[in-house]
Amino acid sequence: MKNIFSLIVFLCSLSELYSQENRHLISNPVINGYYADPSVLKVGNTFYVYATIDPWGGNELAVFETKDFKTWETKHINWPTKLACTSSGSNGSMVWAPSVVKAKNGKIYMYVSVGSEVWVGVSEKPLGPWKNAKADNTPLIKADLFPAYHMIDAECFIEPDGQAYLYWGSGLNWINGRCFAVKLKPDMVTFDGEPIDITPPNYFEAPFMLRKNDIYYLMYSEGKAIDETYKTRYSVGKTPFGPWKEGINSPILSTTNDRTTTGPGHHTIFTENGQYYILYHRIHPQEKEYVLRELCIDSLNFDADENIKIILPKGVREFKAK
């Protein structure tokens, strides 16, 4: 009896510990609803998350405000819209894949895909009012800049000294993805030189640049965004343009064996209290063709040799913006 009683006490203590852990966990998905391709901007002690509305984009972006990634407020911004971002070269693709950054000049810029072209907007505040950063209201990157590839998924990277770079590109019909890059002038709109092809190994789309110390980590997605082949990879280089060598442990985020996380990709990275976090989308389980996705968060960590560790999706401990 004594042994049984001890076992019961032990199991109860484990249950209590598990319960306490869950009470302090940001679990996935972090937001109710179907969204993809997130971007995070922190202003003061508030995070703003901008994302694609599923299925396959809407007439506007999804925008959320939070201080702790547990309590969310839904917001709306005036730009971009499908109507405002349509040119003679646009196709029917909706509003996708924002990248929102605060530039050296203090203004906020958004690089967003609409109609399979990249548009750039500017605002003084995260929630706007926004407007096209180009005076002539045309796209920054037209669909026919490199006709053999898909001109989407632009991501802006800003160096500590304020120098900005733009990365973008995908493939057509789920094949032949290419990554293009260009240095930006201080106006965040004008190209400083010609765009170049910097495609790293096993790249398809959704580039994201991270610099840690003197290492540049070009992160990206491979596979089809509609199934379990979609995953997150990375390559390393010594400059913003490479050359690139695929990182140890790549891919770092893939479909899990139990399929609770399927097709994780098109991510962003941010830091808080010295910890790196990855915000990405995964495919919502469904019987029909995969088109609905949901936003998830996990910790991003490095080993002693500065390699990114493989991510085991499980959510993160609670935190608040400081």
C-alpha cells in the first residue's frame, strides 16, 4: 500500500508540474484563424504581426497587435489592397507575404506581393496611414523583371549601420525557385546597383536574412506550400550576397513524424530578452487540398559553433515585450 501511495503522490506531482508548465506556455497556433507568411515589427513594447489571409490571400492583409503573443487585437490598415496595388502587368494573385521594417530614416516600410509583383509602402506608424512609397504608384518589382521566375516573397534586411538589402523570388509551377537580391539606397525604394541571382542550395522561396556576429544566415523555404514537403532551410555566408554554403542541420524545421506540424515554412525571426524566436506558418489539417495555414512560434537556438539547431515544434514559454 505504501508503494502504491508513493506512486500516486509521484504521479500527482508530475501532473501538477505539467499543468504549471502548460499555464506558462504559448501554444500553437498562436492566433485563431488561417494566416500565413508572417512579418513582425516591434515598436515600443508592442509587436505588430502582418500576414497573408488564407486561402491564398485576400483583398488586404491580416494585422494583429500584441504585447505577449497570447492576447491579440485585430487591426486593419488602409494599404495595401488588391485595388490599390494593380498594374498593367499584374495577374489575379491577391495580397501576400508582407515584410515590414523600420528604416534608418525612422519611417516604416512594407514590401508586399500583390498580383505577382512586389510593391513598397511607407508609413510613419505601424497601423498607418500607409501609402505607396513610389510617387508614380507603380510596383517596385514588376512581374516581368525576370519572366522565368515568380516575383514574390520580398524580404528586407537592414544592417546595424542602416544599410538595407532586398531579397525575393520563387519558382513557377512549384519548380525552379530562384532568389534575387539588391542593395537599396537610403530612400528604401531605389536600387543601388542591378539585382543579382544569389540562389542558395535547395531554395524555392520565402527568403529571410539573419546576421549574427559576422555570419549571414540566408533562411528560406523548400518544397510545395500545399503539402508536407514544405520546410525551412538555411545557408551561411560572409556577405549579404553570399556565396552560400548550406548550413549544418538544414533543414531546421520540417513536417513532424506525427504530422501535428505539417509543411512549416515562410517564416520571420525576431529577438526578445536575448532569445531568438521563429514565427512561421504550418498547414492546417484537412482532407481537401491544403490551402489553409496557421501561425506558429518556436524558439530558435544556436550551438557552440554558431549552427542553427533543429527546431522541435512545441511552442514557447510566455514572454512580454520590453
